[in-house]
Amino acid sequence: MLVGLGVMLCITGASLLIALSNLLSDVGMMVGMITTFLFVAAAVSLFIYSGMQSETFKYLQSDFVLPGDLRASLQRQGQAFMPTYTFALIVGVGLCVLSPVLLFATMLANDDIATYGVVGMLLMIAAAAFLFVYVGNMKQSFSVLLKLGEYSKVSQEQNKVIGAIAAFIWPLATVVFLIGGFLFKAWHISWLVFPVTALLFGAFSAVYSITKGTAGKSG
């Protein structure tokens, strides 16, 4: 959950910068910049704290045997969680697909409010990112405890790598967004770094998982 909040804070900070800059001009830009850096700082703190918490419970990933009644209870909870997991994925994908529609709609209505379309799109992407990370971590927790889905050492290593990259790439995307805006005055296109980052990160995660899974089976 903490990682999801961190990702959401990074994207939300950027959207607030755009909104405040449009509303209050130069003053709004300064206020928005300060807010963005505060959000990014909070996000990085959440990433670090989440990593430390994960290390605390690392022993759960080693070989252990759950008591029968506790395992049965976890299995019931895991099965009960699956509809929520599926629904969250559907909502998240829907938000990502529909987010550009809000931008296009504001552009068609009035170019003067197109900026708010960008803000709305980024907030929708932020909500989707939070859902993906939150339900993904919940599902992973059940997999770790119940040893589901062949939760092997290879899978643990790839989850650690993907999580580390996520903790690095989203603050970096925010920095690129700020540099593009302040140094090159390209606020109108620099927001594209967030959907592009989401697509590239999703592609990397998929390719990395498939590659490591194949290597693990062949080994």
C-alpha cells in the first residue's frame, strides 16, 4: 500500500503543479513547485520505509509450514479477495484507457481549459497506479504465505528488482517533468512522461518476468 501511495503522490504532485500554474501564474508555479517537491519527498520516504518493512518480514519468504487451520483461513481470505482484485484491475485499466478522453474532451470544448484536462488525466492515472500496486501487493502477500503460483526464489528476486525499479523510476519521471517545464518551457508536452513511463515500466515488468521465468525453468 505504501508503494502505491508513493507512486500516486509523485503523479499527483505533478498535476497540482500544472493546475496551480494555470490558476495563479508565476505565484502558482512557485507554490506548485514547492508542493511537488514535498510530495516527491514524501513518496521517496514511503518507498524507503516500505523497503525496510519488507526486510522485517523477509523470513516469511523462507520455507515454513503453516498450521492447518491457519492455512485454511488464509485460503478462504484469499479466495474472498479475488473478486476485489479482479474488480480493481478492471477499474485501473478503465481509468488508464479513459484518461486521455478527458483531455480530448476539454480540448474540443475550449482550449483554455485543456490544462485541466491534463490535470484530470494525470489524477486518473495516479488512481490507477495506486490500485495496481495495492491489490498486487495484497495478492502477493497471499501467494507468499500460501506458497501459491510456484512462489520460487526466482519469482522473489524478480519482484524485488521490479519493486526497486518502481521506487526509482517514478521520482525520476517527476524530475524529468519538472526539467522539461522549467528549463525548456514545455509544460504542454512534458506531462507525457507519466503515461510513457507507465507503458515502458509495464512492458519492462512483463518482459523481465517472462525472461526470468524461462531462465528459472531451464535452470
